Amino acid sequence: MAQHFQEELLEELPEAVALVGTGDYHKIVDVIQRAEAGERVKEVSPEPTYIADETVPRYRTTTAGTAYVRIAEGCDYGCAFCIIPHLRGKQRSRSIESIVTEAKQLADEGVQELILISQITTNYGLDLYGQPMLAELLRALGQVDVPWIRMHYAYPTGLTPAVIAAIQETKNVLPYLDLPLQHSHPEVLRAMHRPWQGHVNDQIIETLKTALPEAILRTTFIVGFPGETEDQFQHLCDFVQCHEFDHVGVFTFSAEEGTPAYDLPHPLPQAIMDARRDRLMALQQPISWRHHQRQIGKVFRF
């Protein structure tokens, strides 16, 4: 909110003494000192470029055994519904050496599971090295003495044979893939400005299931995107029933000011969006139940 609505916030919250944007966290000490001196501070870079590395002290709010590791910040995609590129800037990756150093620090603190996060984890390193380097990063992290490494936000087009091979060959990388698919119908995906079409999702998911038969697949979908027809929604329902994901989250479309989809024609009433969300979640519930039942009696160790 500070990055997106900076002027409005200053007007609406006269009691606020400082406003700090998403790319200016590293200036917080200076901001506090200026605020304590009586200045009303606005520190918001129009194009965020900062990303914390292993040298920045951090306060973890997770349980002692788990830690998130941000491998990149920002996004170069322009999905119609998403405000993230505006709020967090272009993608900027940390070096492999920086990430491995932080991973070792966390392992020394007793962390048992590292969760790799960024807006597009499968695009890691593209800006820094000229090509995606997720496979190389996973192999480097495989040398860190931590039992589990989990990836979030793995875009399907980035799950290349090299990345799949790295997952197969690196003992501490979990075959757990969070795939933010958002929809299945090609026309809806085009309207969303997603960087692939529906049939690519089918192909990649089948490839993943063959290469990683023990993989846990999690995904999210948006229902009620402007213009989504009943047939297109049914396509999504069929897609979910066909692929039987382990975990599914469903969200109704939210018109975010500043995005291309904000004022698209043919918006759907909230009641229809809510009903579609509930129908899709009801389809997924028995699928997740069956998958959970298969885990009874199994033991998973760090």
C-alpha cells in the first residue's frame, strides 16, 4: 500500500510520521532517525531495486525449523490481473554464492527446511546470468547440510528438463511443486496475459508426473476473470478433475487499480464468482481427501 497509494495514504493518515516503499527497507534506520527529529518522511523509490542479501540481519517469524529464503525479487511478466511488477519492480536475482551463504547460516542455526521464494522461482538468475539458473542453484544448495529444500512459485514453462533433473538428483530438494497456473482455458489465459496456453499446462503436468511420480503438486486458480464463460469455467473444472492436484487454492477475481484487467468489460457479479469458487473447491475436496488417506501409516523424516 505504501508503494502503490503513497500520496493517498499521506492525505488519509495525517498521523503517519513516515512512509517507506517496498524498495527502501534498507533505509529504515535513517527514516526513523529523521522521523524522531520531527520530519514527516516519504521514502518511496518509483522503481524498487533493493533486495536483501546474506549480510542483512533478519528476524524470522517462522517456527525454528523452517525459514524462507528469497532468491529473487520483482517480476518481468505483465499478467493482466497482477500489480506486483508495479509494486516490486523488475526481477532482480541474488547470486548463487549469496543464497548458499545464507542457507549455510540458517543451517548452522538449526533450520531443517528452507523454502525458496520469489515471484517467479523458475526464472531465477535470468537477469543476473543471462539465462535461468534454477537447476544450478538447486545443485549448489544440495551441498548445504539441511534436510529439506522446498520451492514455491514454480512457473510451468520454467520446469525444464534441466530443472527436473536437478530435483531428481539432489537428495534434499523435495519433489514439491507449487504451480501458479491461474486457469486452464487458452482464451482466458490469453486474456490474463499469461505466458503460455492451456495445452502447455497439460503437457508439463504429465511430464512432471512421469519424471517425478512422488511429486506433490499444488496450484492456484482465479475464477470470474472478466468475460469468463460457463463453458470456460467448466473447462477448468474438467482440468482439475483430470490432473488431481494434491492441493488447490481458488480465488475470485479482484479488480486491482493500476492493472490492465481493472476496467475490462464484462465483469462477473460477485455472487457468480463466489459460486464458481465454491463449486471448484467442492470438486477438489474429495481429491485431496484421497491423496491424504494414502499418507496414513507413512513416516517422513528430516
